[in-house]
Amino acid sequence: MNNLNKSARNRKRPSSQSEGSLSADTLRHLYRLLLTPRLVEERMLLLLRQGKLSKWFSGIGQEAISVGITAALEPSDRIFTLHRNLGVFTSRGVPLWRLFRQFQGDEGGFTKGRDRSFHFGSQEHNIIGMISHLGPQLAVATGAALAEKLRGATGIAAVFTGEGGTSQGDFHESLNLASVWDLPVLFVIENNGYALSTPTAQQYRCESLAERACGYGIEGVKVDGNNLLAVYQQVNKLVAEMRKNPRPVLLECMTFRMRGHEEASGVAYVPPELFVEWKKYDPIIQFEDELRTGGIADEVMKSIRDEITQHIDEQIEIGFTPTPLAVISEEHELSNVFAPSEQPPVMPTQPVVQRRFIDAVSAGLREAMHRDERIILMGQDIAEYGGAFKITKGFLEEFGGDRVRNTPLCESAVLGAALGLSIAGYRAVVEMQFADFVSSGFTQVVNNLAKTHYRWGEPVRVVVRLPCGGGTAAGPFHSQTPEGWFAQTAGLKVVYPSNPFDAKGLLLASLAEPNPVMFFEHKALYRRIEGPVPEGYYTLPLGVAARVSEGTDATVITYGAGVHWALDWAARNPDRRITILDLRTLVPLDYETIAAAVKLSGRVVVLHEASLFAGFGGEIAAWIGEHCFSMLDAPVMRCASLDTPVPFAPALERIYLPVGRFDRVMEELLAF
């Protein structure tokens, strides 16, 4: 016997015994819910063959899981779906015509043609669809569940994954986080035997995935995923207990995928006899037998089927009537990357005091948390310890453990939870212990936080704080300044202050944003730089650069620590008059002020700490070359760090950083 298919042949279905009897009305209602996605999908497969759809992920044979879980939940409970959860959408009453437009990439769909399938959310229906990376969805559900707990509500977050998704790190991180925080999350594994073509024998070695629950100190339950009543009654029981005693539960639903991963992939890798065997357990065939046992005649079932079919026909007529995208233009697409940010800057009104950079950041956080009780801080060691740099020292006593939350070492789960909190109406601030560690949550940032508003119009109220930069002999894993990773990703705002006044004002502005903000804080400036900072609340506009000095000999365009390197050069060269432009915000970028600064001198150097190759300075230099060429008296020059990782030894780090090369670059520029 082929070892790859041995486990598929021997997969055991748990007992499908149902508990107690349901009323005839409930049985008919459940039958309607179960039959609808099957009949919809049969029509979609026909339309796919006719070329009216480009792709389809089939859930035939798995409907009992989506329908049973959705029927057992309250309409206010949030559900986080995957490819094969059409039954969630139909059971929640999502208009079919709009789903059909979504499947076509039509303007009338939930993503207006910007994404496909179930890659969207609908706040109206409390459904949040997937991204293609699968595992990160689990973490978003933990954030929504945390919101329920913070409100003192009894809501549940239910999130789907496949058995293949349980191999991803986000599965472990999310279950662990939910367990540590006692979050009411129903983690649902649809175990259908194959992750695309990979059978379970190549995915895991435990007898049952539900057994993994004990490793997180939570309950694990296995259920026959092809038996609607078994799923419905099991979930009814679980969520009733979870509402009384909030906690996560892992539910493994055993089923089988009767078609390919998607229609184009086919099923040649599946032993044919498995289809014959699992066909006997078709959820609709099984449930119709239950209906007959309950005294519901075939004529009644036929009437329900005919009614659903007629409704689908009517909805197809609406949903497949051609309607071209209403607006197709570069301007329209660019205007939809970010949610509108309409809050005007708030001018400072209170006295000015001298503060260090680090104290200004702390003061900004404290001010925002007093003004907005929806702000939740999350990060490693930020509570009792006060964070690696003590920025949140005392916050736990001031705001309490619900709002100042220590996290396990699980950057991806915490960033996903931040998105879930935002979707549920909160604002999240995530502190990376060091900016370098954000790489462990990269997918959540660049594919979830960044793309959510563009895809389905949902604001993302998340600020990620990133202590960054060298000059402290901290080596290659604690010294990077990775703004380039994020400036290139559409949908993220990138802020990088250089002084205490800007740090507080820009942080407060970021915390008022309906968009995700990557907020860089150069840790070498934390205790070295101080300056006047107004007390109280004030904000500075994102996307507006600041002219630090003005001169006609040369222009230095920079940000962060680079501002101080340029100021030091100016102090050592008093005979030269240079313009220093502090960008402050990299995305959005203040092109108008850049152009004005170029015009002042005609000689430009772009200075930054990140490595030279593909650094952000290259983008600025290219833009100046394209748009300000006639203003230039010399080529735009760049000064940045070496194209190496950040070294540990102080002597090596000095060579790495651009400070020692800046004098030479300025001499060359001024001599041109």
C-alpha cells in the first residue's frame, strides 16, 4: 500500500451520534441552511465550466461544518472563514447576488474587484474572510475575542483552518496566546485529508489534531464533520460553556474533500476508492435520513429544494448581469489604499518642558491612553517591567492589566490580534522589543495590516512601535533600521521622528489614524537627545517634512539619527550654509517640500542609516532625478551604511555607519 495514502484510507470518523431530538421547525431550518451552499456551489461549478468564473474552491461534502457552527453561534459572534466556508456566508444571510459579483471581481462585490473568493470581510454580517496565508487568520480571531473579553461581553470568535494550516507557526502562537489570556475562541480544524495534494501522513504524526490541545492547556474535541446534527449540537454545548467560562477550545472536524483543492488542480493524487467510501457520508444524504426519521416527508424536502433553486436563479440573474467597474483610474486606486484621515492637527496649548526623546514617547502614549479608553498596549515585558527601554514604566499601575498586556514571544500572533482588536472597535499599540524582531510577524504586517483597507474598506487602527538603529554596539539582531521593508508595502504609513517634539506629536497623530502606522524610534536618541515638548495633547500632520535649517550651499535630506549627523556637520563647518530637511514621515512622503529644498541649493545628498543598496534614499534620489532635474547643479548623492549586516564590535560598527563617510560625500558634492 502506498504510504502516502495509507493514512487517508485509515482515517477514522468519530461517532456521529446526535444528542436528543430537535423540533421539526429546527430540522427544516437546518436543512435549508445545509442545502443552500450545496445548490449554490453546483451552479457555480456550472458557471465555471462556462467561463463565467475564473476559479472555484469547492466545499462540497464539507457543508455540515460551516452550517452547523454558524447555526450554533449568535449572529453577533464573529466568524473568520477560509476557502470552503460558503455555508457561513449563506447561513448568515449574505445576499447571493453580491457574493456572485464578488466571485467575478465585479464593482458590486465586497472588494470591488480588488480581491477574489472569500478574501473579504463584512462587518454587517460579522464575517471576516481569509488571506491566502491561512494561518495568520487565527491570530486575528484572538484579537476579536480579546475585544469581547475587554467589554465584559459573552461573544465568541470562531475561526477556521485546515489540517495543513496547523503546521504553520501562527497556529501555535494563536492557540498559545488565546490560552494564556483565556480568550473565547473556537478554533476549528476542517480535517479533510489533504492540504492541496499533501496527505495527512506528510503533515503530522499525532493520531488526532484535537490531541494537540492539551499542549496548550485547553480542551480539544473531535467531531464527525459530515454529520450536521453532531456538529451543531457539539458546538451548541461548547459555546454555551465558553460564554459562562471564557476560554479557547480546539474543535477538529473530520471530513473529506470531494473535489480538488481548486477545480484546476484535479484529484488524480487521491485513491479513487476514498471517494466511493466518503460519498456514503455525504452530509446532505445523512441529514435527509434524519429528516425522514423525524417524520419530514420527501415532498417537504423537495419543496425546500425548489424554493432555494428559484431564489438562486433570481440572484444569478442579478449577480451575473454585466456591470463594468464603475471607476477605473490610477487616481481612484491610489485614493483607496488608505482610509481617509480627516482629523486636523491639534495645536499645542500647554506649557513647554524639556524632555528626552524617550520621555516624549512615553508622554505621548500616556496622553493618548487617558483620552481614548479603546487604546490597548501589547508587547513583551511592557507591564511590570515597563518594556525593554522602560517607556511603559508605571503604565500597568495607571491603566491596569487589561490595557497594558504582557505577551508571550509571539510577534505574529500579537500583530494579528492587533488587527482583530481594530476590527472589533479598539485601537492597538504593539511594541516590538526591537525593530529587528518584527520580521517574525512580517506576514501580519505586509499582508494583513497593510492590505485590509484596500481589499474591503475596513480601517486598521494599529500602531507598531519599533525601537531601531545602531550606535549602541548591539549587533546584527538589535540594530537594524528596516524602514525600507515597509515603505515599499502599499497600505502602511511609516513615521520616523528625530526629536522629542516630533516624537510626541507624530505618535499622537499616529494613534488617531484609521490606518496602520509603523512608528520608528531610534534607540540611540532615546536618552541622548532632549528638547522642548509641550505638555498635554497635540498632533503633527503625517506627510509633512520639517526644514531644520536653511542654506544655499547644499541640501541634506534625511530623517531619524541622520538629522543629528547633518547638524553635527553643520556645526563643524560654520562657513557652509546648508538646508537640512527632516522628512519625519516616509509614507506619505512630502514631495512638495522636497522639491522646494532641492531648489534652494541645487546640490543634494540623501542621508540615512539603513544600508545603501535598495535603501529608502534611492527612492528619494530617483524622484528628484525625474521631477527636479532642471533644479540640479550636481548629481544627487547618497550616503548610507555599508551593505553588510550591522556588526557588533564598536570599531566595526563605526565603519558600518555612514557618519564617517558623510564628510567625504559633502566635500565631493560641494566641489562639483
